[in-house]
Amino acid sequence: MVSLQRTRLRRPSKSTMLIGLRGVGKTVLLDRLRDDAEELGIQTVRVEAPENRSLPALLAPQLRQGLIRLSRTESAKDLAQRGLRALAGFARSLKVTYGDIEVGIDFDPEPGLADNGDLEHDLQALLEVVGEAAASAGTALAMFIDELQYVKEDQLAALITALHRASQRRLPITLLGAGLPQLAGQMGKAKSYAERLFEFVPIGPLSEMDAALALRKPAQEEGADFTDEALGHIYSETEGYPYFLQEWGKHSWDVADDSPITEEDVRVASVQAVAALDESFFRVRFDRTTPTEKSYLRAMAELGPGPHRSGSIAQELGREVQSVAPIRNNLIRKGMVYSPSHGDTAFTVPLFDQFMLRTMPGDDWRDGVNG
């Protein structure tokens, strides 16, 4: 919140990136930060970046809403309307390149304003006008973007450039994003100066003490409790990942006949929790992969939780590293794996190795990489 307040006051401040594996609570934290920002009177827009949508298509409708809200402030009305004219030119000029742009047009475009047809220049011009309107209204505009790792490199570069220009001009516009661990590397590759503009905040599993508090506090509010042994067992099963803690807590509560919830209750609940995760959290990601990709993931699981050397995975598959590199690249693009360091590969989903062992037992998977 200090960073957002500094942005509103037009003082130097870095944008924030939350990075971590699936299930660690990045989206929940991002939404909480947005709620806090709005309580401070800061204008916000919120988007989630899917794999097959362009960044301009995601941002344009949300920026329109932000500009309309800013236009209701008398001091910002003229600049906000100019922003809407810039948005009209932006959408119209980029429609050929990004056919998925769909946004309401409130004003005719202003010739020469954000209408060159080049994303990097046009987005820079558009955000400058948006920032000027926010400044006139005595507020800031904070863009919240989830799943940022799915934004293509050239579009990510354009966004970083636009934010850099806004920062140079001390305009009150900032970005709070969330993504998988590879996001930091992607942003650095898109623009070498990205590390100077962003604060990368790693989000990981909870400590055993914090995990126990997360389970015990809501239970106590309902007049119940967990034994220390039960909490220890849940932590060993979940490794402290927040989403898994929720699942184990829910199923342990449902299983227990009375308070306190015991370790035996947790043992019974674990069967149900694993089954629920297999059919939802894990399955929805597993089903997005091809048979060849499934075999690659299964080979990783055979080696353990990871991370694993690319050569070790290829050896497990009986293939050369170069021949399976395209499979790895596809899995990285799909957000299934990432590279924590050069030559290493790790799952983006905690405990996914255990799921792969359960769902693809035996050795038949070894033939799938040739499919």
C-alpha cells in the first residue's frame, strides 16, 4: 500500500509482481490488494490473461471503464475524454493486427494520438493520457493482471515500455501482476531494464506455524479445534501449500464427529482430499496436455518432485535431449513446467509428481513420447 500511495503522489515507485507456483494464493492476494487500493480511492482495472487472447484486447475494455469513471470527476473530465479518444484510435489502428479487440467507442479518435498501429508506441501514448487523467483527478490508476506469464513477449515488452515511460514522467499509473515463477525471466527477456521497474515478490508455501494458524483460527471461531498431531499430519500431506491446506481442512472437518479433530480423522480425510484434487485441481491441468506431453510429465514424476535436469528426463524417456526439447517448450508455454535454472525443469503445480504416479501407473507411458 505504501507503493500505491507513492504512485498517487507521483513519487518514484516500482510496480509489483507476485510470482509462485499454482495454489500458493497469488490470485487471492492480488484481489485483496485491489480491494485495499479501492478503499484508498485509487482507480483499478482487473484482467486475467488467458493463453489465446492478446494484451490489447484484455486491456482496452478495462481502460475504457477506468476512463469513464475518471471522466465523472470534473477536474479530470477533459483529459479522461481525451483518453477515450486515444482509446478509440488505439483500438481502431490495432484491430488489423489483433483481431480480438472489442471495445465500445465513446468518442471519435484524435488523429495522431495512439493510432500509429504499433503496439509499443500506441500503448505508451494511451497510458500517458490515462496517467494524466488520473493525476488530474487526484488519484492513480492501478492495473491488476493475473496469469501474466501467458502474455506474449512482444506484448509484454510493449507493456513494460509504456510503464517505463509513465514512470519517467512520474505519472500515477502502476501495475500489480501475478504469474508463475518463469515470469521474472520472461520480463527480463522482454526488456532488460524490467528488473529496475518491478518488485518481484515470491509467494510460496506457509511455514508449519502459519499453516497451523490458518487451520486452527477458523475452526476455533466455530467452537472447534485440531489436535497438534492432526495439524502436523496435514502439514506433511500438503507441504504448507494454501490451496491444499483448504482442501484438507474442509475434508477433515466433514469427517470428524466431534472436536478436537484428530490425526485419525485427518488420515480418513486424506483419501477424500486426494480424490477431490485428482478430479479437479490436478485433472483440469492434466487434460490440457497431449499424450506426448503426458509422457514427458510422467518421466519427470518418475524422477521425483524435482527440479530435474533436462538430460535426466530425456534419458528416462530413452530419447536425446534435443528431440524432446520441443515437448518441454510446449509444456512451459502451457504453464505446466518452468525452468528454475538453466537446464533444469520443475513442475509449476505442487505435488503434481504424486498425481502423475497415481494417474499413470505402470510403464505404458514410456511408449507415449513416440506418439
